[in-house]
Amino acid sequence: MRSFVMWRQDNYFVDGSVVNPCAKDSFTYPKQLKKPGELKRREAHPDEIADLLAKARQRGDSELERFIIVGVLTGLRLGEIAAVTDKSVVTQRGIKCIKVKSDAKTNASSNRFVPLCSGLVGYSWPKQAANDVAVGKRFGRLKRAAGYGGDVVFHSLRKTYATTCEQLGIAEGVAADILGHEKETMTYGLYSGGTSVEQKQEVVERVAQYLADEIENLLSPAA
């Protein structure tokens, strides 16, 4: 369907400025077709992230701590973070980036480069990929023990990143390239070569600075 709409735009049956309704990571289904939990998922607030991070540290779960920090500062999905190893951190045009796995959730997600903010440049990355299912379950137990309901999930950290981009006035196309979202217009989605790594680094640093100011002890363990 996405290709058909693009073909119609290419052949001038539809104006090129029209948003392609099929060029998204996922379709919006009628509410009655969604699972109850999917209706309530939201972004995590800074105080909630700080609380969850502190509790992960108290438990001595350094792996879950890493997942939360990386999720907050990159917007990567749970499975994408799990696949990151020391070999996934590469240099592009002098900028250290995470190269997302080749079989990520969508075509726009796969093989993308997400620059590291200054707080993650010297981070110690694992030599082997992690088990995302196991980490996801531990996050679920942690947040339930902390009193959070079904509206807060690990994906909430990604929603927080996207919300922060919007609040900071980041261009949607740049945010889409960082988060691995399909671009909705034909001009950007079909013809654009994408955002430069320098543009993405500038945005990643801005978002990281904002979140580090909002989330207590994001990069420094609580005493």
C-alpha cells in the first residue's frame, strides 16, 4: 500500500505533498482491536525514570541500569539496545555512533547510525549481546515493585525521547532518522539521503543535556 501511494505521487495522480498514510512504523488500529495495555502506554516522566534508575542501582542490576541509561539517551528500542556490543560502536566522520543491528524492527530502523552523546562516549560496552527478553522481564518486575502500572513500560523511555525532541523543537525528519521512523512525505521518504551524522549528533547532544538536567543522577550513581 505504501508503494502504491508513492507510485500515484510519482505519476502525479496524487500531490507529492500529501502525507502517505502507510509510511509509518505501525498502523493505528481502532481502539476495540487493541489490547487493553496498549491503550495506556505513555512516556515516562523524569522523576519516574530517576526513581526506576535508582532502584535498579539499589538492586545491583548493572545491566538493567545500562539499558535504562542507554534507552533514555538514545531512544533505542529494547531489542536494539540488547544487540549493542563494543563492536557496534563505530566512528562515522569522526563521530562515535551506535550502529543499530541490520534486522531491527523496520527498514528505517535497520543499520542506522545513532551518535553517542558526550555522556556515553566513554561508556563501557559489553562484548556480547544481551537477552532482551530477560532484561524486559526484570524491568517489568522492577517497575511493578516500584508501584507503576501497565502504562509505564520499557518503550516509555523511547516515547520520552520522542516527546523531548518535539518539546525542543527538533525537526521531525531529524528525529525520525535518530529514532528509526519512516518519513511520511514522498520528498523526505523517497528522495532524501537522510540527515547527516553531524546534524544527528547536535540533536542527540541537545536532548541528552536536557534530560540529564531533568533526571537526577542519570549519569552519576546515587550516593
